[in-house]
Amino acid sequence: MAEFSGRVAFVTGAAHGQGRATAIALAKGGASIAAYDVARPLEYPGYGMGTSADLESLKAECEAAGSACIVFAGDVRDDEAVTRAVDATVERFGRIDILFNNAGICAYGLAHELTEEEWDSMIDINLKGAWLVARRVIPVMIAQKSGTIINNSSVAGLRGMRRLSHYAASKWGLTGLTKSWALELAPHGVRVNSIHPTGVNTPMNDGLAWLEGKTAEEIAEASAGNLLPVPWIEPEDVAEAVLYLASDRARYVTGTQLVLDAGLLTR
């Protein structure tokens, strides 16, 4: 029997990048997938987001792997859209066993030069959005007395980073949410952990490179600081971390931070 057979995963930011790789990996493991993504351009940070076509191709790929998949185009800042998606997922599948809080953005800017709108967008998508999704999923998990939440933070959620203060603040916030939710939900059999990747080879890199006026690889080579000789890791590496934390192999792992940093934090 497949490792995640009979389980249901709700994945945000699922149309491309880390969310897509994780949704596909979970589907190949037998999980039914609810894929949520904004699926449209955003004014900030200005680089390309996933699209509705990406969501539909994800659905087809999950179904080709033998798993059911439903998709939702919605913003994690939109509580009504989030609620509709969670309710529809429970109506279709009867439960939610795994939440991968992955939706997020990144952009550069010195703290004193950021606009209020830029600050609010970063915090609202990366931090408030994760809370909005979780507060609709958590009651489902409490009622079924089981579940696991994995918050996608960053190495920036464990250290400061120049020109990324609003991003780091949002990711440190996710680390705090992880610790607090783990305390609150342990009595209900629900585990909560965060993952902390170094730079990941996703479409976000191209967008950030455009903002910097360099290629994505030039920026990664200059700024990554990884001990291992790689500019970044792959989305599939993140997916493997989520698979472990979502699995019974990690049944006693909660309230912790899993670092996928190619040695960056050792510096």
C-alpha cells in the first residue's frame, strides 16, 4: 500500500515550484490532493505567479499518478476563498490529514525604503495567509483527532538577511506559529513542524533576478553562502522533507524546525 493512501493533503502555492513538487510527490504516494494557488499576477512583488493552466496541468499529473485532485484559484489573504476551498475539500474527501502551508512571496528592499504596501503584502501573504488557512483546517484536524501541518519557512526564519527584513520577519513569524501551534494541538494528536530551505530553484528566482538586474544563478552564487558547492536546492528536495514530516516515520516529531540549507547556517 502506498505510504499516503487514504490521506488528504491541502497544499497552498501549489501551481508551481515547491508546492507543485510536493503535491505531485504526495499524489504519487497515494494522497488525494487539494491544490490552492492565487493563479494570477500580483502587483507586488511583480514577478510571475502560477496560473490557472498550471493548476489544471497539476491536476492532470496527480490524476495520472492515480490520485484524485481538486484545484482552487484563490488568494491566501482572502478568508472567504480559503473557507470555501477547505469546506469543498472536506465535502469531497471527508477529511484533511496534511496541510502544507507553502504560499509565499519574496522581494528585496532596505527596511527604511520599503513602502507600507510592500511591508503589508509580504506579511499578509507569508504570515497572515498561513494563519488564515490553518485556522480553517485546524478544526477539521481536531475533530478527526489527527493531522500534520508543515509550514514552509526559510533559512531567513532562523537568521537575519540584508535587504530582506520584511521577508525575514514573515518567516520568523512562521517559526513562532509553528512552535505555538505545536503546543496547542498536541493534545489533539496534531503535529506541527516547519521547514527551512536555502535558496530553491523555482520561478521565484527568475523574478528576483529581474528585480536585481542579474541572472538568477549570478544572484544565487553571490548570496547563497551554502557550504555544499551548489547555488540552490531543487523543489523535489523540499518535497522529500515534507513527505518525511507528513509520514508515520515522523509520528513523534512536532514543534521542530527541519533545515535544508546545504550547510548555509553553519557559517
